[in-house]
Amino acid sequence: NDYSDCDSCLKDGACEWVEDYKFCSRRRGLWRAITDASKCRKPCEKSTSCEECLDNPSCVWCEKTSLCLQTMSLLSRNPFGQCSVVVGQYAPFGSCSNRDCSRASDCGSCLAIPHCGWCAPRGDPSRGRCAREIG
């Protein structure tokens, strides 16, 4: 069949969605298959924020492009390494909160956060603040 997501699969009343393997099947009462559309997870591509993206464990957030991608399609959708920082369940930066520059209170912790930099007056780095890079 041509159903690539839970919602389109379940519109055909004779089908069920197997979330673990992302496929649609004729209703057979498969273990853990979804038959109620209200239980469908939002497709990765429709998420517009990091937090919303990571509500679905099969998604990762591409920091640079602000896109939510299916983990399985990350390599094919990122052929030139545009997503050098990926946030997701199994990614190095596992949560959206790891992206918040303002949570860092010193230069070392600031520079450990992707796309953040320490801004301080010349000669007194202790009075700086952590800011998100622009561009």
C-alpha cells in the first residue's frame, strides 16, 4: 500500500498502523498496532519546534535548519552535513533544554552548548553572558 503515515493509513478503515516499524497493514490485530487515529503521533515533518519534535521518539531536531526529521531519514536529508548539531533521544545533545544559551553562567559551560558564545567586556570575562550565535 501507499500509506506512509498513521493518519493516512487509518483513513482506510480496513488498516492498522504499526508505529514501531512505520508501516500500514491490513487489520490483523497485530500486537501494539494502532487502530484509533487519536493515538497517531504527529509526523516529524509537521513539528515546528524542538520540543514538539522530540515528543515523537523517532524524530530528531536539526539545529541549523530548524527542521524535524525522521531519524531514519537523517542521512538522506542531510547529505552535505547541514545538520551538524542534532537533538534527539539518541543524539549527543539529547534534549531541547541543552540548546538554551541563557542557562550558562560561565564561559566554559556556555561554549559547551552548540551555537552559543561568551560575550564579556574586554579584560573581565567573569562579567560576561552567554548568547546565541546569529546567522
